[in-house]
Amino acid sequence: MKRFCLLLMALVLVLLTGLLPSRSAFAADEVKMHVLLIDGSGSMEDPAGQAFLYSSGKLQAALQQLVGVDAAFAPNDQITVGIFSKADGQIKSPQWVFRGTVQQLRTGWPKLEPIKGWTDLVGALDAGVAEIKAHKGPQFIWLLTDNIDQAADNTESTDQFYGSLAARTDLHRIFVFPVDLQDKNGLVLYAMSRQRSAATRQADGDLLDKAVTAINGSALKPKLGDGGFLVRPLADEGLKVEVVGFTADPKVSPNVTYTFDPAKGTISLQGFAEGVPIKGQFKVRISSKFPALKIVSATVAAELNGMSSGHFVLPGSVVQAITPTKVSLDPGQSADYTIDLALDPPFMLWNPFTAPMGALQDEGTIQGQLRLVVTDTTFAAVQPDKFFKVQRIPEILGNRSHVSIPLMAPVTMHVALPWWRLIEVLLILAVLLGAIFALYKLTMGRRRYVLVRGAHGDVTEPVSYRRKMVIPGVGEIKATLTGQLLFLPAISAGGGKRQK
């Protein structure tokens, strides 16, 4: 009984001190919920059009490979499989053919058969969200289609579907895989993460990133073209920006050197001088990392902001301009740009604390942050014959005024101080010390002190002695004394007398 009580007390102590893992510690182990939506419209199985995705078994084999990727679909994850087309009075869509765990699906796949009819991608997406939204853990939607959506006027278009994706804010991360099953129709696989709360948004997105990376490296890779690529949010890392050099104006700063630290992403410019304008050009290389999207047009602007210095008065004018101002890049393509930099001449900051220290140094620094801002980006898919029906994918982005900041590089400008600054500071310090000494002499140097005589036992008011004094019969006071004087009886000491 005693041991039981001790065990119970230890458990209570653990709970009170918070040593048990919190709920967030188990977040990575939460059971994920997947909805797999498969296009079952007539264009997916059309003998007249030489499309045999279902009857050939290619579609089911590819899906089995997909769900077999453990890093994307854990065995204990929940999964619902549905086949969709366009619901009407005769067709129910989607038709749910499986609900259970991933492991159960792997050991007993249902036979997949097309529904026929037209395609309703928007309706399928809405049904998938309704199926998944009550789940407490991470929520993912996988939608495989030939990307042909039947519009109201019977034209084949994806406009409605992409308009729905652009309007939905709950689908916060979307990847697209071009899928080649060597059939008439190329397919597109959409992988989407649904936001269950703001607190889990980043963690859920990271899980989808991990899943996409695993799928790109799986046995499915030969069927995925260039692999899955992100279309929402438009990642800043889609553009790679490198500052590859700096050239100073040789007329004002001929000896400036440029150093870039790739580990820290910082830029150092050395060789400027106090009182001389800072002028030069950064050389910047912009590369596109979008695997299947061409940047048709984008506007770029350069900024040098967040400037600070403990040594110099900050320049009143900072000019930066990039040339050219437009970007147009194919996937993997690079282009060079120049950023003009012009700062007013820097002058040392006269501060009683920083000026002496600054003068003892050979140089001071000015810090800032070089930023490249990209706006008004428009895209187009490249090689539509290779990527099949993905030519309208850029419309998923919705807001084409997305602001991307692919470069934020701290910049330190080293500015040399002339030798005479030290002499200047020393002279000023000498003048200040002289003024302080003169003020002391005027206020304290002429003070006179009188030894107060009183009766035995009297105590004076508090007095201070602030200079050396010789008091007859008492001796020499060499230090500052502060306190009260107490009068004592006269005594003889060494032949002399101490008077009251």
C-alpha cells in the first residue's frame, strides 16, 4: 500500500510539473485522413477515343503504387476512395468505394470501374471536403483527373475548377503532378492540404511537403514527368536570387572589395571612406526554379532598408534602382540584373559615448538589408504536350499580384575614418576636461572652512571638508571628510594640547 501511494504521488508530481509530453508533442503522430478522388467520366474510358485507363489496369496499378508510399500514406492513416463524374438524375457522384485504413486498402483494393458521363471537378472537390472536414487530424485530398471539366455550355474547360481552387482559402497548400500512363489522355494528380486550424496550418503543410518529396522519389517517379510542383502558396523559393558581385564607382571609391558569406547570406563591402559618397552597382542573378511554369512577366524592384549605424549619421538619401525592371524566364533559366546604389556621404556621429571609441578604430560600419521584391507575376505552363492538361494551372494562384521577396540579404558597409579624427576627438576631450577643471576651481577652490568651537559634548550640524587643511593643535586633514564634529575635553598628547 505504501508503494502504491508513493507511485500515485510521483504521478501527480509529474502531471503538475508538466513533464508529461504535451498534446503538441504527439502532433506528428496524429492519424491523417486522406480522400482519394478518381475521375470516372467518359473520357477516362473511351474505346472510340482509344482511352483505356480503367480496363487496362494502368490506373489501378498507379494508384496502388501511390498509396504504397509509407511516407505519404502511413498504414494506420484513414482513407476514403471515391470515383466521380457529373451527378445528374441518373448518375450519383461521387461513388464511395472504400472507407477504412491505408493498410486495409493495401490488402484489399476494390475493383475500380468508371461511372461514365461528364466531369464535375468542382462537385468532386466539394464532396471530398465534406467527407474529410470532421476529422481531427491532418486532412489531405488527392484528386486524379484528365483535367477536362465540362462547363455549362458543354465546352471542355478547367476554368470553373481553378476558380473554385482560387476562391477556397481552406486549401492552403496545393501540389500538381503531371501523370503519364502512356494512354491517350495525360492525367493530373492534385495533392491538397486542408487547413483545420491556424495553429496546425504550418505543420500540416510540412506533412504534405514530406509526402510529395517521398512520392517524387518513389517507384512512381517515371510516370510523374518532372514530379510534383507547388502552385499554392507561390513559394518565394520558386525564384532563386544570388548577389554575385559589387562594382564601386572608381571615381569615388576605387578600392572597394566585395565579400559574400553563403552560410549566413550576408554581404560585406569594404573600402569606403568618411565624407565620400557611396556609389556602385550590385550584380544580381535571378533564376527560375519552377519546373513546369514559365514566368511570362514579373515586376522587380530593389530596396536597401533597415539602415542603422553606431558610428555615422545615417545618409539622408538612399537611391537604389534595378535594371531591367521586368523578369521573363523559362524553367531553369537565369538572367543578370544590376542594382544601382547611391548614398550621401557618411559623417561620423558625434556622440559622447560612441565618438571616442569610433575615433580609436580605423573604420566604422553602416548596416542595411538588400531586398528584391517581385510583384504582378503572370505564368504559363511550358510544353503543354508533355504536361498535358496543365496549361491553365497558373490560374490556381488566383491573385497574380502576389508579392514575393526572394532576396533579403544583410549588407555591411565598412567606412574608413581618417587619422585626424583621433586628434580631433582628443582635442575636444581636452577642452571638455579643461572646462570641467575650471568650473571646479570657480565653485569649490575658494571655499573656506572655520573650526567651530563649542562646549564639551556639543555636536555640530553635518559638515564636509573637501580639501587639504592644517588645523592648529589638531593636525592635517588630507582627505575628504563628511560628518558631525563632537567636542571633547582638552587633553595633552606629545607635549601639545588639543583644544575644545
